[in-house]
Amino acid sequence: MEPHAVRVRSGARASARVAPTGMTGVRVKSPSHVALMLLIAVAMPAMAAAQDTLKPFTVVGDAIPFPLTGAKGDAARGRTIVTNRQVGLCLLCHSGPFPEEPLQGTLAPDLQGAGSRWSEGQLRLRIVDAARLNPSTIMPPYYRIDGLNRVGPSFRGKPVLSAEQIEDVIAFLVTLRD
């Protein structure tokens, strides 16, 4: 039986069994109840995935003042993300105090001194979605999944970085002082 299929038993007392995501054996009494249960069963995995993907945050002025995870990140892991050309991709556009990294970008501000120029909350908003501050920015949103164009199928519905990775990057960037 497919995950969202309905099986109706024949007989005088017809009932339906819905077998989606953890709802096996749910008895329903009418066709409209079956439809409602199916709608809930189909929507639940998508809602759970969205909740797992993005954590809620509040923008205050030009910042997201509180960590997305409720805790500060790890600066060492953050440095690894910033310099990794397959994960953070930061050095495609930015340069910084990374003498071991060749071919650093020149399209965006130098990361050296980022911790002096911006607060943790300001850095967080710039990484989460810089377009909230400058709609014509070339900085991609690292923690947004809606309203994006030309997203590869395997990346749809997923942020570039997780909340934990964003907090790690911020923990690293605030250490970069002039």
C-alpha cells in the first residue's frame, strides 16, 4: 500500500484505514473525514520538514539579535565553513586574513575587521538574508528557502547553511578585528 493510500473495508459498517506517516489504524466515519485525515497526513511530513529546516528568528532594525539555535557557535568550525569552497563559498566573493587560501574574491567587503564593523546580530542578518538590508545585493541568502530563482532540484527547500553553521560562521567573524 502506498504511504498515503486509503483502504476501505466492505460490509455493512464501512470504515476507512488511513496508513500515512504514523497514523496506521485510524478509524474514520465519513468520506469528508477521510479527506481531512488524508490532507493532514500529506501535510504533516512537509510541515515537519520545514520546521526542521528553518528555525524562527526575529529581525530588529538591521539585525537578528538572538542566535538561531539559542546558543553561540564555534569559531573554529566557522572558520572551516568560511574557507571551504564547497560549503560556505564565502571566498568566492570575499577576501580575508587567509594567506593559505589562493584566489580570494574581490566582489564583496574584505572579512578582515568584520567583527569590528558589525555586531553579532548585524552579521547574522547579513548572512541569513542580506537582501532585507539591500534588495540589490549580490550576497545570496544563506538561510532562506522561499522566493529564490534557479535553484537546483537537490537544493530546493533547503537553506545553504544550517542554523548551527550560521552561528559557527558568526562566532568566527566576530573574532576578525582590525
